[in-house]
Amino acid sequence: MRVICTHENLKKSLGLVTRVSSGNLTLPILNNILIKTDNGLLKLSSTNLEVAVNTWVRCKIEEDGGITIPAKTFSELINNLPSGNISLYTENLELFIESGSFKTKIRGLNSEEFPLIPQLDQQSAGNIPVNALRLALSQTSFAAAYSETQPEMSGIFLSFGNGELKVVATDRYRLAEKKLAIESSFESKNVIIPNRSVQELNKILSLAEGEDIQIFFAQGQIMFKTQDTELISRLIDAQYPDYEQIIPLEFKTEIECNTSDVVAAMRTAGIFTQAGNNVNLTFKEPDSFSVTSSSSDIGESDVNIPSKVTGEAGSIIFNHRYVLDCLSVIGTPKVKIKIINNNAPGVICSPDMPGYTYLVMPIRI
């Protein structure tokens, strides 16, 4: 193999594939990336057997070939090279890298030893604008649990049907759902994606501004494909909870206020929370809304928030971190907090963010 590519393009692509390759002691080959020529482009691949990433780099190919080399070593080297063209060529299972006055080589392995990454050639299940999917994932994935005993709770639920995609995550104490209108060939299809795969997907989406992303399915696998990168992930084989039945349809109180005001109040109250991160929300028509907390060791906080309150007066206790997690990603100037009573889940949404629902369970004392 002998190719010439720009430092910028190679560094960008390495950033996508290197993250997937990480200290695997059982199968050391998984710490490598595969570099090979492919139809006039340079293809970089990595996998940890749960998720795989392929990305293609524009380059000048002088001789076809391939090699697999340690991902971390190659990435650190490229990151420290100056801008400009980089020449890559192989001799006797060694990759030679030349750029300006830098000349290095890395020992590799035969490309045939690299694990086979499955190809999903089925018809695309749908197209989604990259920015819309990235926002939906960022507004939901944080709510997933970290559970080895319940893998479905640690994944992100995708539900396709009737021209809509629902993106959902929950840890049973809070739940985030985002609905997107999409073009889809499925009347109904539900899958669960590992959170690790979603984190890698977000990295790809952040570098694909303005594009559409295609989604493909095969038995037990899903593929997301942009113009020059694809991610293939295994699916979690489990039944996702019937979450829709716990989302209230009617509420007794609605509180509308500025997002920034609630964030400031929650952060201030959080300083004085005792074990459990509990804060108390008290509300009354027409505009009385306060967030309070206290600690016998530190002191107390009482913040009044400018608001519009409609419905019954009352109070409810939330974990302030759960509320802040939502407010940090909702991305709108105003939010609504909807409440039934102090024993039922509350909902945070926004008039400026249709299709987004965040449910949080109250703390009972």
C-alpha cells in the first residue's frame, strides 16, 4: 500500500475510529485499526465486537494494499505531526509514515487477521437529518441507566412507525422521550441500541453537519450511514418497558417560567441539599413559585422564580440533579413544569420544543 493524504483529513477520521479500539486484553487485535485502500479511497475500520466504525478518507493512491496497526500509537503519532501532506506506505508488515522532516514506522499485522465487520446491504429503513437525530440523542440518552443486570435499561430505545421516530431512555426514576418526523419504510419497528454505540454515533453526527443519515437493519444489528462514515452496532435483545403508560395525560398544575431562572434556582438549592439531592418546589396561582432546600449542617436556600402558575396550589420534591440534567439539554428559553400531586410523576417540556417530554419521579419523604 502507498497513499498520500492530508493531515487534516486523516486526523479527523482517526478521531472516529480510535475511540472504538480500547485496551482489550483478551483479543489484542481489537486494539488495532484496519487501514486499506478501497475504491480510490483510504478506508479506516475499528471494532470492539459490539460496535464497529468504517470511515473513508480522500487521498491519492499510488499502490493498493492494507495493514492493521495499533490504534493508540497511530493516533498519537498523527496528532503530533504538523499540517500538510502525509505519505503512508507498507513494507513487510510495517507502516511507514512520512510528513515533512518526520519519518516513522509502526509494526503491524496482516490485514486478513482483522475481524470481519458485517455489511448491511438491505434497503435503507429511513433518512433523518443529522442535526435532528443528534439533538434527539443528546436530549434523551443521559436518562439511561447503567445496569448490567437489565441491559435494556442501559440502552436507547428507538421506535419507528407511521412516519415517526421515538427516541427514549429511562432509568425508572426519570424518562426522556423525543419524537421526530421521518421518512421510513417501516410501519412498526422497535430496537434497543447500547449506550456505548450511541456515544460513538454522536461523535460521528457532530462531524456531519447538514447531512442526512441513513439507517439500515439486519438480524440483530443496525447501521447508521453518513456520506463518508458508517457505524454498525449490535442491538440489545430484550423487551423495553411499556413506558408510555406511565406518562400522564392530564395535570392539575402548570408552571411556566424562564429556563435560566430554574437552572439558577436549582443550582443554588443544590448547595444546601442533604443526602438524596432533594429540593422542594412550592407553587400557587397566579405567579408564586419557589425552590427551597435545607441542610442542618450548612444552611438553607429559598429562591422565588418569576413564573405563571395555573391550577391547584401545592408542593413536590424532586432530585435537583435530575431536573438540571433536563434543563441543560432542552435548549429553549422557556419551560413548563406539569404536576398532578406530590406522589405522581412530574413532566418538564417546552412550548418551543414540540415532541420532547421529560418525566421525573417525585421523592416521597
